[in-house]
Amino acid sequence: MQEKNRLKRIDSVVGVSIALIALIFYFITVSHTVDYIDCGELATVAHTLGIAHPTGYPIFTLIVHIFSQLPLPIRTIHLINLFSSFACAAGLFFFFKFQMLFFHLLWNKKGAENSQVRFSSFLDILRRYLGPLAGTFALAFSETYWSTALSIEVYSLHIFFICLLLFLFAKAIQSVWYNLEITAQESNPEIIWLIFFYVLGLSFTNHMTAILVLPGFIYFYFYVYGFNKGGIKRILRLLIPFFAGLSVYLYLPIRSAQNPILNWGNPVDFEKFFWHLSGKVYRVWIFSSTESAVKQFSYFFNSLPAEFGYIFIVIAMLGVWYLFKVKKVLFVFTIILFLTCVGYSINYDIHDIDSYFLLAYIMIATWISIGTERMVLWSKKKIQLFILGILIIIFISGLIVINYQRVDKRNHDLVETYTRDMLNSLKPNAIIISYQWDYFVSASYYFQIVEGIRPDVVVIDKELLRRSWYFKQLEKRYPWLINKSRKELELFLGELDKFEHDKPYNPASIEYRYTSLINSIINENINERPVYVTPEIEENYTRGFRRVPSGLAFRLFNDEKLPELDPISFIFTPRKGKDKYDEGIIGLYARAYLNYAIYCEILGKYENIIGYIDKSLEIKPDLREAIYYRKKIIENKSVGK
């Protein structure tokens, strides 16, 4: 018993050491500001205790809120981003502990290779820990896992819960297997099962894709306990702690009733609560088409080398083969978890899909551990084991070097720069209608509400205007805005109600009322406030208004005069983008200068055209529209006329 406890302590020390090493790298590369997509919204929701987009993520909101209140002398968003680093590092600790239990499950029946453990030399330590170390470090520095640790998102806490669930499940199963196959003594894993089911319920209140672990867990559970009344009764009893964990979802209607500043979905009654919980608005993207599934499947496998590197993928394949050969139940368990994750995720037609593959990546890391363990068993001589250890260190170091440049967000401020430049493009008390959620709208929540930057600007998400709940949120912040367009809003909501409740509706009528509402918002305010749109807003929503470039946006005018251009000045400096999101923002800056050039031609100010075009091409040298336009201007000899 003393030896067993000593090994547990050593295992924990090794696990903590791995987590701390990873945490150092996460601290070095963590973002100090707002990142793309939902980062700004989630940070604001957590800081203000609001309601996030479906499925609400209440446990995430509550935990991050507490974390955001820590009295540390750093920026709020930096502190909130650090939560992701801690959550992912803690996940690595439990993943390592899961690996140690998994190896016990792998060997306990045969009772040969790892039954006796001695630490008389460094090589003995290497023999015990090299497999789990390889898998855990490969996971820690894989591209998606590492990236998840660097900015606030629900997936960091999702990782923590998945790894904790794997550990608790393996511990409960191990108790039974140890009882049946080694000591034949009575042991009671019921406490572990109670904790497991409670944590399972909690994990559902963070991200519903926690459900993807269930097929694998159910298979393994009934394999061990048997598909009988006793096994089923145990599950039914354990539903009590599961629902206790799940009860955190009550935060949504309770907090929504208090009308927080961000109140997505307004889930105050059962209908809206169910819509929010079930992610009704996202159903159109799930299992949408075979073409989408093929595209996402191809993306997953093509991105694997970037995640782990080719060598670790080969080691993982060795691990799959070895599991199949040695213990098929563990092979089936990991394969079910892997295929469930991939099978679901490839049928979700969204562009930011990487985080949905995290469970699959965790299984690949498990196979890397097993594959490395197989090589350890092949290394009978000390020199062979020593060389293998050196090679694994080299492979991990190579993975760190390769992925460091890809994921490093320490100095990545493009979202903040773009948001500030967008807000600086607007005159005081402006209204701006935009569909740039990933780049601007989400981030604007944080900068306006948390940091108090340009609170005078009304930012309206054009697509959220298609949702009835959004107007309650707008009314809380800008009651005058809603009051001015009350008539058009009521007419639109009457049509929208049919759509939201799956009643017969006329798409043309909804679109007409929707367009009328947008026109009303513009018309009722344009004489008192400057009104802007971002470039992607379709022309039919601003018909009858002149669009004049104004920084990164277009200002709307309702007369025939040609207004002069406002000076264009950005804090942005030209740079090379690291990914498609960076390239998207860089392209918007380049097109802003191009829009100025085009408007200068309309004004007849030919002397400024080439300068604006050249600035556009300085930012994005391959911008075809700018290249073509510059050629046309020169050919027409318009400059200077």
C-alpha cells in the first residue's frame, strides 16, 4: 500500500510538472487583448454576468467571472485570456493521470510488463513515464490545443472537463477491474461514479459537445459491468448527481430575468430557454449536406500534420495497431470516442471548426502514448531506451518550434487595432450597422462596455436584427433607438414570430419588413446622428442613401451633394497575416484606401488617386481590384487633369 501511494505521489508530481512546463509556454504566447470571433462577447458576458450566445455556457460564465475579479495589475482581457491558459494546463494534468490509469488498464490483465516498478535509475523513470510524457506533451503543443490556451473561449474549459472526465471514468473502471482481476477484494468505486456524473452534468453546462464522450463511455461501462439490471440501476441512481451538475443551467433564466446588458436569446421563459439550450439558431448548419461533410473531413485529415507533425502521427498509428493487438476493448473505446467526435464535427458546416475536433486530438495523443510505450518495450537495452528518450525530446522540441510561430498571440493586436480604427472612423454619437461579428462587432462589446472606449457609438449587428430577442437587448442600451422605429419593429416582429415558431410564413414579407426596419433606423436618425455601414452591407438595405467612404466604414447621406472625404488615418501598420482571419482584416484596410481612391475620381480630385491606390497596394500587394484600377487610371492619363 505504501508503494502504491508513493507511485501515486510521483505520478502527480510528474503530471504537475508537465502542466507547469506547458503553462510557461502558454504564458509567453498568450494574447494580451481581444481575439477573433466570440472572444469579445464571451469576455464581456463573463465580466458583466450576462447571457452568451447558445448554448449559454453558464458554468463558463460564472467561473471566468470569478477569475476576472482577481486583483492583478494587468488588463482585464489579459487576465481573462489567462484563464484559458490555466484551464488547458490543468487539463494536461488530468490527461496525464488518465494516461497512467489507461496504461494500468492496458497491462493489469496480463500483469507482465509494468507490474513491478523500481526507480533505481533515470532509465527506470524513463521506462515508466516516457509513453505518457510523449502523448501529453504532443497534445500540449499541438496547434489547436495550444491555440485554445491563448485567448478566451469556452473550449479551454471544455478541454479541462473532457480530460477530467476521462480521468474519473478510467479511475472508476480501474477500481472494478482491479477488484475483479487482481485482488478479488471488494472495493467501492461508487464515490468516483458520483463525482464523475456530477462533473458530466457540469460539463454539459459549459459545452454540449461533452455529449460526444458518452458513446465510448457507455460501451466501456457495460463491457465492465455487463448489460444487466444492476448496471442500468446504477446509472439511474447516478442521474441524481448528473442533474445536480446540469442545474447550473438555471442561471440562464434567473439572470436573464434581471435583464443584463448582454442578454442573448432572452431565455427568461421555457420556450426561449429551450431554444437557447438546444441551439435552435445553429441547427441549419448541422448535417446540412454531404458536400459540407466531405469538405470538413478533408480539412481534418489534411490538418493533422500541422497539429502533431508527421512523426507523431506515425507513432499514433503504431499505438492504434498495438491497442488492437493487446487489448481490443481499449482499442474499441478510443476508436468510438475518435469516430464520434469526427463524425459529428464534419457534419457541422462552420468555418471555425478546429476546436470541435479536440476530443479526436485527445484520442490521437492517447495513441501517441501507446505507440511510444510499444517502442519502450522494444528497447530492451539501456542504450536503446536512452536513444528513444532523446528522440522523443527532439520530436517534442520540433513540434514546439514549428507551432510556436503559428500560434503565438503575445503581440497579436490586429482585432483591437481594427476595432479602434473602426470606432475612430466614426464621428461622435454615430450609429453603425455591421455584419463583421468575427472582426469588429464582438470585440466592440468588450471595448465599449468593459473598457469604456467610445460608448457614444451605437453598434448594430445587421444579422442579429433578424432575431426577436435582439431588440430587447438594444432597447436596454438605446431605448430612444427602438422608440423611433417602434411601428416598423412591431410589423417586422409580427412576421418574424411566424418564422421563429415554425408557422407558415412568406419569406418575401419577412424580408420586406426587415428591410423597412433597417431603413427606418437610418431615416429616423440620419438628421440627428451620423449613420454608417460597413462594406459588406448589401446595397439594397441602404437604397436611397449615398455611401461615402469614412475610414473603414461608409457614411450614409440622404442628399444629392457630394460630401468631402474625411481624412483617413489608422493606427494599423502594414503586416503579413498569419491566418485567414488576419488576411481578411488586412484586405479590409487595403480596400478602405481603394474606396477613397474611387471616391476621389468621383470628386474629380485626380491628384490623390494614385496615392490612395499605392497605399492600398502597400498593405495588400496582390489586391487585384487595386492593381486593375491603378492600371486603368494610368492608361486614361487621368492623374493631374
